[in-house]
Amino acid sequence: MRSDACRVTGRELGTFEIDDLKFTLAAETFSSVGIGDIVGQVKGDARKHLGRMVRRTMRDKRVDTMILPIGSGLLLCRKI
């Protein structure tokens, strides 16, 4: 489970949400299932952070692939 991996490594799982209601609902859900302490929520459009995420992923030797659901499609970044 990703939450276990985050706790073991001391890392945070990040999520983005544009809609206020969905942001609040997500925070309540994360808290109710016991992962609110390891989920970092960002209120805003993930596409505005995309360049930073891709650059960070490309530098991280532990990561081979990053898949992001965006709109009705997916962005797939894979190191070759």
C-alpha cells in the first residue's frame, strides 16, 4: 500500500484538486481512512505544476515511470 511506503520512507503522497467541494471532501476522506497525515493536498490545477513534477521525476533514480490522470486522458512519462 502506498501509504505504508510513505510512512516507512518519511515521504508524502501529493494530490491536486481545483474544486473547493472536492478538495474538502478529499481531506475528510483522507482523514477518515487514517492517511491524512501523509497526504499533501494542493488547491489548484495540477497542470500548472506539471513541469516541476516531470523534472523532479526525471532526476529521481528510484522512479522509472510516472502516470498522471489529466482531464479525460493520461500523461505517461517513462525514462528510457
